[in-house]
Amino acid sequence: MERFVSTVKFLTENLLQKPPGDGDELIEQLFSAVSGLQDCPKVPDPQLEECAIQLWNWVVTKHVGNAISKNQKAKVRHVACSLLYCSEPDTPTEGVIRMQILMASKTGRNWLDCKNPQMADNFLRLAVKSLESLYSRLMSRVDGTVDNTSSKGDVEKDLLRILSCQAESAISQGHNHEAVGYMQRCKDMLLRLPKDTAYLSLMCYNFGIDMYNLRKFEESTFWLSQSYDIGKMNVKYAPEPEVLAKVLRLLATVYLEWDCQRFQEKALNAVSLANKEYVSASGLYLKIRILLRCGASNDDIRAGLNEMFESKVSLEVCLSAVKLLMSEDREALAFEYLKSVCLHFESSPDLGTALVLHTELLLQSGKELLGKQKIEDIITGHYTGKQLTPQALTTLHVMLWDKASKHFEDRNYADALQWYNYSLSFFKTGQMEPNLAKLQRNRASCFLQLKQIEKAKDAIKEAECCEPESIFTHFIVYKIAVQEKNVKKAAEAVNAMGLLAKCPVASEHALLVSENASANILSLAAQIALENEQRDTAMKALESLCENSKDEAQVLTALRCLVRLVLTTIEESSDEIRNVNLDVLLPYLKMALQKLSHQSHMTVEQRTEEANWFRKIAWNSALQCESSPDRMRDFFVLSYQLSKLCPPDRTLLLGQKTSLLMAAAASLEIYRKSPHFTQTEELTQALEHIHICWEVWKTLKASGNFPMDPTDTLLLLYEFEARAKLDDPKVETVLESVLELENVDTKMLETIAALAMEPPAHFPLLCKKALRVALSLHKKQPQLDLARCSKCVHSLIELSLPSGVTEVAAHVLKELWNYYEEALSIIAAAPDDFPEMETLWLLTRAWNTGILLYSLAQYPEAEKWCGLAMSFIRHLGSLQESYEMQMSGLYSKILDRLDKAKNNLTKEE
């Protein structure tokens, strides 16, 4: 045990030195150390007693305050009290016993406050045991001194407090029988301790409330009866009459809820006794409740109602009684009493509340004519000295609007208008407030339904004066404009609603609404326009909805509607107007793409369905843009971008490939049509489309074979054109890719050759390379295409002809000579089919080359080329004779000059 003592002392000293809020761990260690002391022998060590007192004093000092929790305080007191009992000597002094009583009773109370009755019971039993020990000592004294008598009285007071705590603990643990036993002992002690009468009465009342909350009615009635009985034991020290009446009213309520038919007499006796103790409005009202629940006669109930008048209860209580009568199906009695209430409180400033209730009950009972008469009387009284209070007036307005709203829903617009007009009667001329604006809007809606347009206009003007910045006001203006087919006015209203939609919108009927309320109004506006066959106005409303709605699904629905409207217009329009409408359609599809790209609340299936719908629209629209490549390009790009939002499959990839191909082709066409070919950004865009298309095409080819698909050819052709016109050196790489194709087409090569030289492109070497390959492929064909071969040779010769002194190098002439030999072989293969003018062109160009060489004193080469030219004469056909005569003479002269030139050259040498 020495170790235990040293541990406790060490922990105690450390705790006392720490700030109150930092000792949680030490408290837990102390609590753990003493938790099993009850089963250990006594340790009469003064150190333990000192620790106990130190801990007790520490927890009750002011500086600890709220620094530790209620549960921690209970644990410290638990430790202190346990240590005190553990260190108890064999014969404890009276002072030690009194200290034990104090500590044990307060520790028990502390645990009760912490909702731990089991822990509390241990200390309460210790306290009782110590009290008995102290009482035994006091009783052993027979001197009868005043001090001794006083001490015994104090012991009895302490015992009563502890017994009441034990009763409380038993109640909290559901041990009602034990609690009754403890309380009976307390009652027996009241004869000697009368000052505790109110205390015990209140405790029993609290027990009664606890049982009532647990719906244990029998136990509740017992404790409430005990509370009242104890309270009446000593008049001098009893609770106030108000308190006793409160106890009896709760007792009556318990009987009422337990079984009114069975305990009606007890319930009535309890409430009647309560009202005798202290009459109150709640007691009188409770009596009416009990009488009604018990099925009492009207006369008995009238008597109870009259008691309320006699007791001068408030108007509010009387009206509550009226409502109670109505709820219990005593309608006739309710109206009878209500009339009496109105007479009784005729001079009260709150009389309007009763009149409004009277009206409400009449309407609830289906007595509409009487209700209207009552309203008209109230209106008259309101302006003749019987003005309603603001609260009563508000209640009346709500009732009138509710009645009007129900008639409106039932399409009884004239009746609805009458109820709204009743409400209007309470507003003064010139009064400006939002509620009046709402009322005028509601009236305008009724007039619209009744086709009374001018009256609707007058009402909405009044609403505009009161609340000009209300989206609801502009909505009614819009509806009027639609009915009048005033497109301009409707558009202005839509614009106003669009601006106001950017601000928070309160509900028209003061109910909670979504943040998207303004968008819902715009959606309804579009629906109204469509119902009235005003397509342009509907589109205006839908566009405003798309701009302002935060609900992406709602925007997509609006965009679908807009697209359908535009498509319908396109179907009905001429070609010229069709192009305009296609321009209108484009931004809708772009917005759909933007919304779908950022849509986070849709499932994959929903987004795929939406994207596919808009993608097909974009595709079909692109096909209608043959005369406008820029528009076509935009639609095809949109089609591709929308398809990217869908899970990829073979069909979708094919669509993407085609969209990109068409977009690239359109960009090239836009460039070709641009003035002076200045829009190089179109070529850049074309290359972007081509690049993406290559990626898609690679994915597709990996999924299967496409033997007849021309995509490779088209992509290379488009890329060659774009790079050639951008003067991109990579154009040569593109040509190499073309030549690497398995089945390169001669027509494609001829096209590439043409593109290589089409301004601003200038790639003669690439052009000749393509033409040479094309010519080679032509010659391999089983059936020679004379015209195309001739064209290739023509182009090659034209590209190779020297145009000046610097271009007559030997290799140039050799290349050119080879092309002429190709031409001669082609002519030889089909001399009768070769075009005569083409032969003449070849002749002339060869002759001119010879003359150029002659001028440069290159006589052997000049003779060679002139001779070549002469060889074409025999292939001229009808022109042969004419050219032969001219050329022969010239050729002879040239040969003579060549001979002289050669001789002169020899002499000089």
C-alpha cells in the first residue's frame, strides 16, 4: 500500500501545481488509481487524508471555475471522497464523519448531474451510512443541550436531501417502486422539517413531468398527486397557489391523454381544483378541452365558456377556444360563442382579429355568401372607425388571396377577380408597396383570362408604378403584348426580363423557390409565344433563357427548341433566306457544345444522346452549305467537336473522319476564293483539321481494312496544297508520302503537279517529279492515254525550256531533249491521233531553242535542235506543206550560216 500512497501523493501534488485546464490526464490517472478502493482494506494514513482534503478544496475553489468539465469535477470529488473513506481510522472523530457526509452527498449529487446514477448510488449509500453513524453518536448523548438538538436536526435535513437524491437516481434508472419508498421516508420527515415542503413538492412535480414525457401516465399521475398532497401538508411552507395550480393542470392533462373517457371525472376534478387554487386562462381553456373530449353537452361547455368571460381572459384565448370548438365538430356552438366574443370585445382595438376569424370559419364551412357579406362589413368598418390591426389585415389578405388563387386554378376567373378586388379595397389610393404590385399583377392575369385587355393594361400599369423592377411585372406586360400580337412590345419585355434575370428573384407568393426561378419565367414566356404561333417572339425568349439560366439541362432543352424552330423556318424559306437562317443556327449549336462540354450532372448516356442529336443537326446543316464553304467548314467542325463528347465507336470515328476531311476541303476552298489569296489562316486551319484527321484515320485503320477508301489520297492532296501555298518546305515530304502509296493515281500526281505551280506556290522541281512519275505510270497502262501523256510531256517541256542565256546548261538541254524524245515516241505510237496543234507547239519550241543556241554561237547544239524541229514537220498533217516550205528554206540558210561560221572558226584557230 505504500506504493499506492506515494502514487496518489505524487499525482495530487502534480495536479495542484498545474493550471486547472491542463490536468485532464492526471485526473484520469487518479480516478483509475482509486477505482477499486472499496474492495481493499483501510489504509489509515494521514497522507491520504491530506490528499483527499487538498483535492476537495482544489475542485471547489473559485479559480477552477469552468476550467474543467462537470464530469472531471465529479471524478476529482470521487477520488477525494474515496481517499477520505479509505484513510478512515477505526474510531473516526465526529469531524471526520461530518466531512465524509459532506463529500459523499456532494459527490453523489455531482454524479447525478452527470447522468450517471449508478455511480451516484455508491456515494449516496456511503453518505447515509455516515449519517446513521453520526446520528447514533448524537443520540448516545443524553444531555439534551440546544447544540445537541440542533445537530440532530441538521442530520435529519441532510438525510432528507440524500433520500431525495436517491429517489431521483431511482427514477432515472426506471426503479419507480424504490423512488416511492425513498419519497415516503422524506414525507414522514416533513412533520419535523416543514420548511422542505416546497422542495419535496417540486421534486415530485419534476418526477411527474419525467414520467409524462416517457408516456408513463400511471406513474406520472402518482407523482403529480404526491406533489399536490405534499404541497398542501403545510400551508405556511407550501408552494405558491400558481405552482399548485400548475401541478393540477398537468395532472388533468395526463388524465386527458391517458384515457379521457375512463378518467374524465378525475381530469375535471383536477382542472376545477386548479382553477380554484389559481384561476388562469390556461386552466379555463384546459377545462373546455376536457369537456369537449369527454363529449360533454353544449350547456356544460357553455358554462365553461362563460367562466372565461367572467375571468376576463384575453381575446386571443377566447378565439383559441373558438378554433378548438370547430376542430371538435361543435360548429354551431363555435359560431354562437364567436358572436358573443365579438360583442364582448366590441370596444377592443383587436376586434378585427375576431372578425377575420369569423370570416375564415364561414368560408371553411362553405358559407361563401355569408363570408362575402362579412368581408364587406369589415371593409365598411375599416373605413368608419373600426380599422383592422396590421396583423389582422395581413391575415385577411392571405385568406382572400388564397381563396382567389383556388378560383383561378379552377378557371373561375371572374370569382378570382372578385376576391382580389376585396383585397384591393384595403389599399389606399396612391399606396406604394410590393404587395400591391403582386395584387395588381394577379388582377391583370384574371383580366387577361377574361379577354379584358384594356383592364389588364390598367392593372399592370399600377403594378409598374409600385414595383417597376419586377420580372413578374414585365412577364404580365409580355403576356399582354403576345395577346395583342405586338412583337415590338413583347421583345422589349423579354429584354427587360433578361436583364432582371441576372438578379436574384423572390417568389411571387413568398414561397421558397429555386435559384432558377427567372429562367423558368423565360421558359414559360417562350411557351406562351409558341401557343400563340409567334415564332420570333418565342425564339427571343428562348435565347434570353439560354443566356441567363444556370440549369444546363434547361438550357439544352431550350437550345433543342430553338434549333427545331430554325429548321422549320429553313424548310419554309427560299435559298437566299435559308443561308441567313443557317447563320442563325450556328451559334445555337456552338452554345450546345459549350454547355455539354461543361456538363457535370448528366450521365454518360444522357450526354451522348444530347451530343448525338446536335451532331446530326450540324452534319445535315453542313450539307446544305455548298455555296458557302466557310459556313460548311464551321458546321463540320462543330459536328466533329460534338462527336468527341460521345463514347467512340467505328461509326462515330467514320463520321469524325469525314467531318474533318470536309472541313479541311472547305478551308482550302475559302482560301482559293479569297482576294489575292491573303487568308493564310485558312490554310493553317486546314492543316490542323488534316492533322487530327490523320490521327482518327490511324485509329480506324487499326480496327479493320478499308481497301477502296480514298482518305489517304485526299489527306495527302489537301496537305500538299496547304503546305505548297504556305511555302512550307515539308511539302516535299508530302510528295514522297504520295509516291509511297501502294496504288498511286496518275490523276492525283497531275493534280499535285498543277498545285505545285499554282500561285503563290512555285515548286517546279516537285512539279516535274510528279509529272515524270505520272508519265511513267501512263506508259505502263495496257491502253495508252494519248491526251494525258501528251499533256504530261507538254508540261515537262514547258517547265524545262530555257528562257535565257543562263538556262542553256548541258544538263538542262539533255533533260529537255529526253522529254522531246518522249514526245516523238508518243507521236510515233499514234501518229494519226496526236493533235496537230500540239505537234506545231513542239516544233516551234524546239526551233526557238535552236535559234537561241545559234545566237550563243553553240553551232553544233543549234543544228541539233533545229534538226529536231524539222523532224516534227512530217507529223503536222494539213499544215505540213506550208511549214515544210517555210522551214526548209530557213533551215538551209541556217545550215549555210553554220558552215560559214564553222569555217571562220577553223581559220581563226
